[in-house]
Amino acid sequence: MGFLAPWFLAGAVAVGLPIYVHLLRQYRQKPVRFSSLMFFERRTQSSIKHRRLKYLLLFALRCAFIALLALAFARPYIHSATIAKANGGRTMLFGIDNSFSMRQGDRLSRAKEEARAEIGKMREEDRGQVVTFGGPAKLVTEMTQDKGALLAAVGAIEPGDDTSSYAEISRVIRSTAESLKADVEAHIFTDDQQSSWPAAFADARLDDGTKLTVHPVADKAIPNWTVENVDAPRRVFDTKKVRTVATIAGYNTQDGTRKVTLIANGKAIESKEVKVPAGGRAAVEFLTLDVPYGLTRCEVRIDGADAFPQDDHWYFSVERADPKPALLVHGDNDSASPLYVRTALESFTDAAFTLDSQSTQQATNANVSKYAFVILSDAGPLPAKLEESLDSYVRAGGDIFVTLGRNATPGRKVPVAGLLITSLHTISPDSEPVQTATRIDNSYPAFGKGENWDGVQIFQYATVQAPEGPDTRIAARLANGLPLFIDRKVGEGHVMIFASAFDNFANNLPLQPVWLPFLEQTTHEMGGVGSARGNYKVGSYVDLRTAKERNVPVTIIGPGDKRLLSLAESAKATTFQFPSEGFFDIRRDNGREELAAVNADRRESDFTVLSADTLKSWKNTGIASRSEAGASSSRDKRDDNAELWFYALVLLAILALAESYIGNRHITAGTGKEAA
Amino acid sequence: MLQRFLDPAVLASISSLDLVAKTVVDGFVAGLHRSPTFGFSQEFAEYRQYVEGDDLRHVDWNVFARTERIYLKRFKGETNSQLLILLDTSASMTYTSSTVTKLDYARYIAASLVYMASQQRDAAGLIVFDDDVKNYVAPSTRQGQLMRLLHAIEKAEGGSRTDFAKPFFHFQQFLHRRGIVVVLSDFYEEPETIAKVIEPLRYHGNEVVLFHLLDPNEVAPKFRDPVLLQDVEDDTAMEVSPEYARNEYRAKIKHHLTQLADKAAAAGLEYVFMDTSKPLDPALRNYLAIRQRRR
């Protein structure tokens, strides 16, 4: 037991006050005049009795009140160790690493064996808990004294594909110590991977009094080859234009040549040999990916010939589809923008779109619903029918891109968006500065890659009245503050407005390097190509529903053709965490299907073990803190110890009530009955 | 109902001492009228033939006119009684545990007695003393004597300590005629000393009545806690435990009262204990009884 503010104990000298009131003051009482003392006698007994405390109980209450008040202010606490002792026995935590790397050899079974041995050493009064930390830490059991339950839990632990983290297990140890207010004796069974160590040492710190014992199941690094990553397009529109790049890495390996095979739907498509330097990386490029239409399970595999074959592959999925048609409507006097846009779309590696360019008049009767997106490139006033079609198209969820050039008419509204064009300004370079793009919002998908817009000069722009609000977002502005890029939500779709045109008259954007990524991101966003991911890591999440698919049931079929969602989850779950490696087929009842390829984090492939110094430092965080407990701050103490001030206050309240009652009784009795 | 007017607590609310005396005596007499035993007033007793030496003032001249014989008219109350009141005004007499001090109580008794004496045409006098004689009003039946006595009683204030020896030596010089001597005191002195000092008063044929006035808290003090008592006469202080006050003190005061009564009886003194919380009528009753006895 100790005190957080011991100087307040000095207040206990105030106990002298009731002593003065009851003892000294009473002794020097006012004499009572009496007619004659002829029949009285001075007796020692009387004197002694007089010195006796007059109101023993009241005196005791008042003394206790003051002492307790001083005690409460001094903030007493009981050290957590005391509580632990009071509870009896040790508080033990058995952390078992079941991460992907523990699949190597018999690491996991050895870890479990050692855990069983440690559990067997538990005394009857000890309590323990089993935790796995091959990924997010999981409490496998309650804190229990039942050894049988702990042993059974250890036996049931399966290897996982996730990544272990010593920060995670340290957090669990800390929270256990804090919640139970006890010193924890932690036993960690792991392969001591260096890659599991957190970037900041503080993340792995342990609380005061924590005793950490690491039971390593590996004492040295083993050489390991792995497919570290595969860069492949999510969608394939032209199999001849697909570029797949695989990165082969070696950890603790000598330089050597590895055979790399590209596999699609279990069938080897192409093999290559690659020379990997010692402990380094090498890239392998496959230029064709001849896959059938639809979703295809692809894999890059190496002949690892090492002790850990589980990471000698990399799963990825591709979707073969025809390019989607896109419509570009341009003004009769605009021949530049179709050229620039078409050239850009064709230059994209995935060639996801085929461009259908039509003049405003030609597009009057166009069936816009069949297009992935529509670009109104300085189209000028639209025929009413086309505008109507576009309005329905956007409200149903389609996206259109509007550019405003010399055909923009001040006083008219931007089609579908309904925003007023107030003016069209052409800059005279001799009299005023050329406008540039400023205040670019990189969180907007069209600017997501953060390209440099500094070289873009804008000579002609339209001024659009676009008050920002929940449906209107200004993603870029001109140097003079006017909106340059506006996103207007209409119904379920969006209208994107570029306040200049895609030609070499209004600006020089199509001639700048930023043109291609800007258009690629914009068209992919509008066409829905860039929104889906194909590759995930174990433990990551996937969104199961868009806003439109709120009521659409989802089915996930995992490796081994197992359905992974319950009926309730199928109807309501919004996300899903991938638990293991493999392909996960995500099917929605509206027909949208997604094939997620999930791979283990390749940090788990690096078997470099943690240095002895780091391990020692980790263990010492709890011990060092304990030895410095005396010098640590009050805040630390408060966190780690059970404070008693609350109980002292409750007792104070009770004492105050009792003192009032008894004091009042004495006053009543004194005034009513006391002679003299 | 009339008894209520003899209650000292009620009398304390009456500021005028003559009114107090009148209230007490009238109330007391009203009570007596219902009694067949005692008589009071100038009641006709008998006619007696004149003999030489009789006072001619008592001759009934109406009878002489009718019968030419000289007869004297005798009354029952006609005596040569003299009342002398000795009022102790020592400091201890100022003690009280309620509203009426022992001195107040003694004043009421004294006033009542002198009032009653004046009604009886008895000569009444007063000696006020503490450790010496403070005031003396010689017994007389002169007109205005009652007012002089009441004034002297009213003026009597608490003095210093009691010393019976010195004033009582002087008292004997004032007693030239036999009568009734009433001593009003709390008698904080040894019974032997009191008896020894007062006994000589009887030598002239006086009837001596000791009215022993004590506050109820003096007889049976009630202290809940140890208390520091200070003697009002000599200012000495003493710690007193409630246990002592409850046991030993009570025994001692009881013994003192018994001793005093015994010694007084042995010395031929009338002794009457008066509790100052009780009505005054025992004092008046005793006085009348003694006066009756002296006829």
C-alpha cells in the first residue's frame, strides 16, 4: 500500500482539534458556582474520571473523520501485486503464434507442445488464459484455473495465414494486466520473426510487474524463396496487351536461378527462369495472359526447393471482358477533342473502352444507356431529346463528363447538372495572366495519383455557378478561385464538369503529361473499371455491398468450395475479412461477381530471427518498469494500482452522518438534562 | 387554587414585597377558615372583674354604664408576643437551581411573618446578618412598622460568608423582651456550633424557630458529568464527580439535616426544614402553632 499524495497526510495533525475540544477544553471547564462546598471532598478518583474522554464515541468519530479526510486526500492505493496475492496465485497468459510462418516444418506443433508443458506447471491457485496472435490477437479461453480447458484450447489451435505482431501480443498482455489489476506472467511461443517486431519499440512495451518468457521454436534464420508480388491488370480486354510482372524474392538465400510459371485456371501458360541475387529480388515479366472470358484464377509459382513451400506461389485473379463502349459528343466545330480522347483511351494498357464519337446533331437519337460513360466535349446546346436521355441515364447511375469551351453559352445551364454558366472568358496573354489549376483535391479519384498540373495553362474558361454542398464538390479551381473541376451528383449518377475544353485552343492539357493519367482515372471511375480490387492480403477486408446493393444477398465461396457466410451475414454483412490464402468467389444476387485472390503477407516469408538484444530489451520493459516503480510518476502509479480514495470518501460520508447524529443527541441531552 | 399563591415560583413574579406578603397571608388565612382547629384574629374570650392594677384601657365602659360594675373585656389573641426575624443574607443564600434563590424565599417568609404579626398587633422586628449584623429594625407595634420591616427585608442583599458566632452575640443585646425568634438561614455550619450559638437566645424565654432553607439541588444534586464547583462564599473550587454527588454528598447532607434537627430539639429550638421549591405555608403554620402554644 502506498500514497499518491503523501504530503496530505500532514493534515492528520488536525486530529488535535477534537482532542483539544474533548480533552483539554473540557478539562479547563467553566466553574459552576455552588452555595457551599462544605459537604464535598476533593478526590483523586474524581479528577481521573474528569480527565476521561467525555464523549468517547463522538471523539472517536471526529478523530476518525479528520484522519480519514487526510487519508483520502493522500490518495491511498494498493499495488496490483497485493491484489494479485490476495486473489491467490499467478496470473498467466500463454500467447501462441499461429501466423503463416508457423506453418514451416513443425513449428506450430512444437509451440503447442511447449505451451502444454508450461500449462502443466501451473499451480492450483494460478489462473491462465490462452491467446493466439497469428494476426489480430484472439482470446481462445477465459482467464481460468482449469488446466484442462487451457490444454484443450491449445490443442485446438490451427495454423493461420495472417501476420504475427509482437505489438499485438504486448497490447493484450498490457490490457490483461490493467483489467485484472495484476502482475502478468506471460509465456510467448513463437518463431521469433524479426518482421513481427513493431516499427516503434514503445508499441511492444510491457506494464510494470509483467514477467515475459519467450519460448522460441526457431533459433536461426532459414533460407526461403517466395513470390513476393504479382502486378497484373484486374481486367483483361485484349489478351495480347496484358503485362504481368512477378517479383521473386529470396530471404537469407544464396544467388540462384528459379523457374517461374504463370498458371491460369490450373493450367501453366508460360514458364521463365529468373536469376535472383543473394538475399535479393528479381522481376519476371509475362506479356500475354490468354484467359477465357469471365473470371479466371491465376497463379505465379516458383520451384522453391526450400523449407517453406507454402509461399512459393502468388494468387491473382483477372476478368476477361470486351472493351466497353463510351460516347463522346462534340460540337460540329470541334475535331480536336475526339482525337485527343480517342488516342488517350487507346493508349491505356488495359484498353478498357472503345470510343464512339458523334457530333451533337448525330447524337440526337443515340441510345446512351449502352455506353459505359458519356463525354460532352464542348457540345454546345444539346437537342432536347438527347438531354432528356442523358438526364435519365445519369439519374439511373450513369456518369457523364462535360467540358465547356467556345460553344458554351453564357446564361444557359450545364446539361443534366443544372448549373448556370454565367460567362465565358478568353484570356488575352498580353493583358492578363494565364490561368492554372490550383487547390487540387487529391482525394478525388480523377486526381488520385497526384500528378503535377503545374504545366497546364488555361486560356479560355467558363464561369459556372457551383455553390459547394452535399451534392456539389469542387475538386479543382483556377488560380483566380473559380471552379475548374466540378462533380455534381444527380440521382444515382454524377456529372463531372471541366470548365474548359479538351482541345489545344482553350488549354494545353491534352499536350501535357498529366493528360493521360487524368483521363485514365476519370474514365475508369466513370466506367466502373477502377473500383474493384482483385488482390487482397490475408486479414484485409472487402466491401460486400455498394449503396445500391444494400438489400442484395451476398454469397462467398472460399477455398475448398466452402460457403463462408451464414444466412444472416449473407443478408446483412457489409464487409468480410479474408481469413486465409486462396480464391474467394463473391457472388451477389444482382449478378455482380467478384473473384478475390488472397495471399499471405510476404513478411512472414522472412525467417530472420529477432536479435537476442531486442528480445532481452522486450522482456526487460516489464522488469525495468517495476524496478523504477518508486521513481515513476503518480500517473503511472495510478494506472497500475487500485486506488482506495473512493472507499475512503464513502466511509467519510458515513462518519459525517454518524457524527451529526451523535453530536446532535449530545447537544439535546446536554441542554435538556444536564445540571450545572 | 389558593395554594398556588403560596408557590415561590408564582410569588417571584410579584415585584412588590408587601403584595407578596399580603398574597401569602391572605391565601394562607383563607385556607385556615376551613379549619376548626386554629383560630386567628381578635376574638372575644371573656369578661373578667376589674382588680387593682389592671389596665383601664381594657375596661368595657358600656357594661359599666349598664351595670355600674367594672369589667374587663378579654380577647383570645391578646398577648404580649414579639416576633424577631433573623434573616441570613450570606452569599450562600443567593444560590438557586431555578428562579427563586434561598434569599428570595427567606424574604417571602419574613415578609409574610411580619405582615401576619402586624395583623395580630404583635411587635415585629428584623435583624439582617451575614458575618455581622447588617441591619436592625427594633420590634415595635408603632404605626408604619410594617412598612419599615418590609423595606428592610426588600433591601436585604446577599453579602459575604456566614458567621453565626459574631452576630448572634450581638443579638442577645437586642432581646429585651420575651417573644418568638425566627432564624431564616441555610445553616452551612456544624450543627453543634449552630445549636451552641443559638441556644442562648432561649434564655430570655424566647421561642426560637430555625427555618432551614435549602435548594432542592443542594439536597440532591444531579450532575451528569464531572463538574468544577466554586464556593460562592470563599471562591474555592473543587472538581466533583457525579458519582460522589449522587452517593456520598447526599448521605452527608442527610446526616447534617438529621444532626441539626436533633441538636435543635436537644437545645429546645424549633427546627423546620424548608425546600425552596415548595410552598411557604409550613413556615406560617409553624409560626401560628408556636404563637398559639405561648398563650
